[in-house]
Amino acid sequence: MRNGWIGAALTGATAIILAAAPVWAQQRQPSSAPPPIMQDEDQAPPDTAPPTERPKPARRSQSKTPAAEANPDLDAEDQLAPSQVTQPMPAAVAEPSHGGAAKRIAPRTASPAADAMAEPAPAAVPGTAAKPPRPAATKAVTCNGIFGKDSNRIKLAAAFASKNVEDTEVDGAAGKVMASVLFGSDPKRRLEVWWSNPAKHSDIHLIVINGDSGWAAPGGLRLGLSLAELEKLNHRPFKLSGFDKTNIASLSNWNGGELAYLSGGCKVGISLRADPNVSTLVLSLLSADREFTSSDAVIRAANPTVSEILVAY
């Protein structure tokens, strides 16, 4: 009986084991389901991938310009180098101060709108420094300052340099007279200054503009002006004589016009030369012993222009 119990027990145990075997096998297989989203820190799976480090920016001093890639379609001399693409900002430059200390001018920030409207600057000549513009030469006689009545040779030499002032004889109505001549070797800048005291070269008596001189006299008078232009400066017609044997006419008076009243106490007179192409018939009607008005048709027919200007004290 004991053996029967043992055999029955073994048979029952064997049956239980065989029935439980499939369940145990299923529990041993790895699960393909994803792990839960929330896990405890103790149960979290280890991170096997190393943390990604943020790259550090390279220092400017250590950066190098990458070599330019050659373009097979271009010649060697047509290749564009990196230095041609990016140029450094130029340093501050000195601005001419016309006798004072040089002032430093910092480079301005480029403005596309301003640069589009600005005119292109002229190209600088290599190897030459920028020069300040030369001051305009004095070419106007006034009735004050260096050309005032109380002027002298020293003032002329200080204004125009001694080398440009020469004491010499010039032609006068009664012969040769002594005068100080400015720029005697340059016909376009030549100017005669006659002195009331020739021995001391002081106190201006007369200033003469003639020849090809480009000097202007008080009131805007210049050589070569026509009768119409003179009337415009004077604001009215004026009186003049007829022509002498050299075809020169002289001013009689400004007829109360603007040129008759100049500041500084000086007076201006003019001589006019007839047009070389005027007929002898016209000139015969304009004898020197007669007086005409600048608006007369007969004097206009001679088409005279200013040939000499006198500024007198």
C-alpha cells in the first residue's frame, strides 16, 4: 500500500510538472514590449551613449583662412584669393589743417544709402600725398587794404612776394614814369602801381590795368567789356569821346551811374578800342573832339571794348 501511495504521488507530481511547463517557458522568454516611461532612479537603465559636448568657438587669433579651391574653368591669374574678398578696415588718417596741427579722422562706417548717392572720389596717384587746395590768387583791385590810397611798396611785397614786385619805368601820357609793376613777366597778371611819392614808393596815385591782364577793377570792371556790359554795371548809359587816330575812345563821365560812386575814395576811368573790322566810314563819324552817349547807334556801330582801366586817387 505504501508503494501504491508513492507511485500515485509520483504520478501526480509528474502531471503537475508537465502542466506547468508551458507557463514557465512563456515566463522565461524576453518581453518585446517597450519599458515603462516612468521608472525609478534605481531601476532606470544605464545610458550607454556618451553625452554630446557643445563645440567651443575657435579663437579669432587661431582661425586660419581656408585655402581657396581652384576653379578648373579659370586661368591661374584669374583665380580669386580670400584676401580679395575680405579687406581690413583702414586706420585713421590725418586731415590737412592748413598750418595747424593735423587732426585725426577715424574711418566712417559704410552706409549703403549714402555711398549710393555720393560721387566717386578721384583715384589717388600712387606714391603721392594729398595736398590742400591752393588758395585762389588775388585778381581784384579794391580801394582799400594793399591797394588803398595810403599803401606802399612794402605792403605790396608782403602780399605778393618781393620777387613779384619790380620798380621800373612805364609809359605815361607825358613820357616814361617810375612805377612798381606786379608780375611783370606774366602778361595775364601784370599790374602797374604809380606812386604819389615815387622816391619813397608810397601813397598810390594810379593803378593801371592794360594789355592782357586778368585783374578786375572796382565795380566789376574788366578788360574786354562791351558797351552793353558797361551800361549794365553802371545801371545806365554813360558819356564818352569819339576815337582818336589810334582808334581809342575815352570815358567822359559815368553820367551819375553806379560806377561814379565807389567806396574808398577812388575813381575809375576807361579807354575803349574800336573793333578792328569797323569801316573807316563809321570811324569818320566818331571824331575825338565830339562826345557821345554809349547808347547812341553810331557809337554802337563801332563795337568798342575796354582796352585800359585806370583806378585813381
